[in-house]
Amino acid sequence: MSLFFAWNPLGLITYSIRTNRPLALKLSVFSVISFFLCSYFLYVEFIWSRQVINPIRLDLLFLIPILSIFYFFTGFYFLKIWKQLKSKAVITACLLLILISASKLGFFASNFLKIQSDANKIQTIPSLLFEAQFKNQNNFSKFFGSIDASENPIAGHFQAAPNEWATRMIINSKGHLWLYFHCSSNTECIRGEAKIPLSQRNFPATIDLHSLGGSQEEGQFSDIQADRFTFTLWVILNGQKKPYVKPATFVRTPPPFRQKSPGSKEDVIYSGAFSQFKITDKYIEPVQLWLWQSGDRFLGYYVRQNFGCGTENNFITPIQLEGTLKDNELVLKNSNSIEKVILTKISDSHLEGQILYNGKFLQSLSLKSGAILFSDRHDLAPLLKFEETKHWLETVSMGYMLTWKADCKVTPTE
């Protein structure tokens, strides 16, 4: 905010050089502009932003660097010629301008580098998830469930022929379908998902595919044989249904697990998800904690939120908590959150403790093993080293939000 009050030292310099009318006039204009920018900033910060949910201040991306550079060179220029102006007040004004602008430029550059770093991390998320999903049989089953054809004849892992636009299709025994494609040179991403009714024991003629972009597409099965089929993806372009590139051929194959051997000994223990809920009137408040342990260090992801019964909720963000077990008490906290979770009893099936809100008791905890909110990422975290697990979860959680229809007849699932 100090940057937007820089019109004060700028005005002092203007007053000090009032005998040089052309230069003083130019600085007067900039001082007035700075004053109005300060007024604008105060209005946006304390009035407009209070009326908007999660305001995004794109204006600051331009105002901060432009004003900082201008104030810095203005202060530097007049500091060089202050003896000619015969005013010691100019020294103070110039130093203020340089100090304010330099600190803001440093802060802006630091944030910009952090944004770049975060953007680079986000680009690695598809690769991390794909590696985790196909790491081994355990991870594969956690994410996809069973693909046993004896439970459902159409269940299985189907690999696309080389150089096709798609890479693989997976159908589990409950009829959930995932379609993959190459999203980079060495990474595959989910192109879309579909649900085939359990009553459908053979490949259907068509399916409605929900793409990750939110668009509705249609898939068509043809040339169906015992362990292979052809799949055509239809998209809507200019109001007309057209095939997406060309039909792709898929063949049933075993999943290609990346971990060929048992691998190194795992230092981290994943305890799973623990949850509880309370219902008041037409609202439900679930509390859920995913928990990892390495020695006396613990890592958790935590949700406590109130929902209206029957509502669709798409912006549920788990908070990362961390703590160390001491004297049979575990305090899980995050420096950016005013909530703390204190656990006094930890077992494989049950957690007991309390929640502190801003240092004060909020509610008791009696969390049982089982999830109310489903996450397709937390269960896949690598468990070799604590810091590796923490870093992996931090990365794949960037921008990740859970969705949940608030069911007031909810029952936690293992």
C-alpha cells in the first residue's frame, strides 16, 4: 500500500523545484495522477473487494511495476541533483521514493518468480498422477477399482494401437469408463469419463462421454470382438456431429505397471481417511482428515465445512496440516489457517481429539476410519520419504478441489 502513497514525497519534490516551472509542472501532473491512483487503490481494497468473492487484482500486475520503476528513477534523478535545488528536504523525499519503489519491485519480482515456479509445478501434475495411477497393482486398484472380467465381461484395460489419437481405455467392474490420450510427449491424461449401466453386460452401441473441459461428447463402439473393439469419438462442431480425428482400435492387455519390483522400503505409513459428521436442521457438516505418518511426524489434509442438504458443491479445498507427536498428543496446524486439530488418541480405526478455532475450543472430534468426501489423489501419494510425500501432495493439490453432493443420509466408506 505504501507505493500508492508515494505521491507525498513526489509532491514534496515538486514543491522544492517550483522555481523550475516546466519541470515542476510535469511533476505536478504525476503527483495528481498518483493521488488519484492512491484513491482508486483505497476504494478497490477496502470497498470493492469486500463485495466480491475471491477478487482477482489483475490491475496490480501493471500498476505496481510501472509505478515502482517511475518512482525509483524519479527519486534517483533528483538525488543526483539535490545540491542544485538547495533543499535538504529533497534528500528525504528521494530516499523515500527509492526505498518504497525498490522494496515493491523486489516484492513483485519475488511473487512473480513464485508464480512461475507454481506454474511449472502445475505442468508436472498430469505426469505425477499418471505415474502414480500405474505405479503398481495397489495404486491401480485404489484409483480404478476392480477390472476383473469375471465380475463384468466388459471390464478390463484396453490399449490403443500405436499412433492412435487415444492411448488406452479402462472400464472397471462397476461400468465406470476412463478414456486416455497423450497430453504431452511422455504423459497421458484422462480425455473423458463415462458410466455404463451395470445391467449392460456387453459393449453398448454408444456412450455419453463427459470430457474434462465440461463438454458432452458421444462415443461409439464398433467391430466388437472378444478382446478388441473400434471406438469413434463424436464431437459437436458448428451444430453438426462429426467424428474426432478417426476411429481408434483398442485391444485388451494387462495394465502396464511402472514398478517392476517391490522397490525400496517405505518410511511413510498412510493411515487413510477418517471422518465424522453432524446434521442440524437442513445442513450437514462433515469433518474429514487424511493422515500420513513417518516416525513421530504427521501430515494431514483436512476439511471442515457446512453444506445445505442436497446441494451440489464443487469448491471444497482440503487444507494441509503438519505436526509432531509429543507426550501422546498430536497438534496438526498450518501457519495460514486459524484452525488446529489436536489428536489425543490415534488408532487404525479411530481418532479422538478436538478442533481449536483461533486458539479457542470449537468442537470435539471422534473420527472413524472411512471417507465421506472422495479424493482421487490423496490415496496415490508416494510413501518412500516424508518430504517426498509432502512435496507430491502439495504439487497435485494445487488448484485441486473436491466435489460432493451433500447427502444428509451419508455413511462413511472404507
